[in-house]
Amino acid sequence: MADEQNKDVDQVSGVETTGHQWDGSKELNNPLPKWWRYTFYVTIIWTIGFTIAFPAWPFVEGATKGLLGYTTRGELAEIVAEAEAAQAPFKDRIAALPIEDVADDAELLQFAQASGASTFRTYCSQCHGSGAAGGIGYPNLNDDDWLWGGTQDAIYLTIAHGIRQTDEEGYATDDTRDNAMPAYGRDELLEEAEIAAVVEYVLSLSGQEHDAAQLDTGAVIFEENCAACHGDAGEGIQDLGAPNLADAIWLYGGDRNAVTYSVVNARAGMMPAWSPRLDDATVKAVALYVHSLGGGE
């Protein structure tokens, strides 16, 4: 009876307080609403059921499997497997045909270009860009300037075998695109004055500003050292992967400094060989997609 008389009751609401107060505000001793408590109990039961039915508790090298054995990773694997099963007939047909015959089949070509575009965004866009426009040191695949040829078969071979791929001992692998430009300055094959003269001649081939006084000397040096790969008029030779020096397209830049650096140090870009990583049908699909971008021969 004494305890009840000592209880602090809020005069406004008539509700007993807990005895706690903050800055003059008292905490009422109201019970939680029944709906709130029942909801809380349901969530506890749901949590227990969930941890039993689904993977939940982590261990050092795994987790509880759950009675249902369901995982989002497993669901994704099923979706991927279904997609691969749907694509299999098309991929089998592509793998069995030469790439030119695939291009002649409208249905296969449509499938190949669509799947090739997806593969390109996954594996190729990091270097060539999402729109395949390339950048310094990475070829633009939309134009009609091709180091190793822009036919469907040539593009396929480049993708399949890569450029300057080497084995564990550092030797070029079979069928890889490979060439070597001498480092005329670094290896002291030409003197500074000779390099300067041939640079002016190369600039003249593409119609850029140049020192006309050095053209005759530069032409002789070019003929003796460069024409065998780049052609007498600097038009390039695709079989050798030698670029065309007479157009306005430059992989590493075409100003005087960039051309000088190329002559002095040489260039040796690399591209992975994708045939060990992708199946043949996928390589063909990427090749057909690249060819369709507008610059294919």
C-alpha cells in the first residue's frame, strides 16, 4: 500500500511514470501496444524459420546450407545455364562454319553481332573504348585503317591469336601477329641528324608542315631503312603490320614529337590472344561485330 502511494503519477495523463526524467520530461510507464508486441514475436519466429530454411550462419570456410538449399548464386547459375542452352544451337552452327559463311547467313549474322557486341563490352572495351573509337596506342576500330587487315578473316585471326604474344620463354607464339620496328635512336642505328631528316620526310607524306630543306636527305634515309616495311610511298604493308604513314590516322600520334619518339624508340603494342580464353564461336562473333562497326574491309 505504501509503494502505491509513493508511485509518481503524471498529473496530465494520469499514467504512472518510470521515475526517469530528462530536462523535466518524465517517461510514462505505458505498455507497448499489443499489435507491436505480436509483430515483434512474429519477426522472431520468422527469423528462426529463415535461418533453418536458407543459408544464414557463416563459418570459417562456409555457412549453413539451409533445408531448401537456395542461394542467389545458384539461381544465377540456373539462369546462365538456360541462356547458354538457348544459344548453343547458334554457337554450334557458327563454330562449324567458316566466318565468311556465317556472315552470309542472316540469322546467324544477327546472333553473332549481338553476342559479339556483348563480349566486346566485357573484354575489349577497356582498351578500345565502349564505342570502339580507341585512343593513343589503341586502334580505332570504326575507321578503315587496319594494321593487319580489316577483312572478316583478318580480324578473326588478330582476335584469335593476338599481337606479339610470347610463350613462357619469351618467344612469339604460333600464328600471333608479330613484327619488330628497329629503335633507330636508342640502338644508335641512325644519328640525330638522320633521324631529324627522316621525321621531316615522314611528316611530308601525310601533308603536314615540314622542313623542305631536309626532304631529299630524309627520302634517302627512308628508302634505305623504312620503305621495306612501310612501302616506297609510306602507304604501309598489312601483311607486315606496318602502318600507313601517308594518311592522317596515327596510332601513337602524328605530330613531330610523336613521330620522332617512334623513330628513336620504336613501338611494340600488344594484344591478348583470345582463342585460349574464348571458344571459337565467340571469337568469330566478336570479329563479325567489329567488322560491322563500319571500318571493315
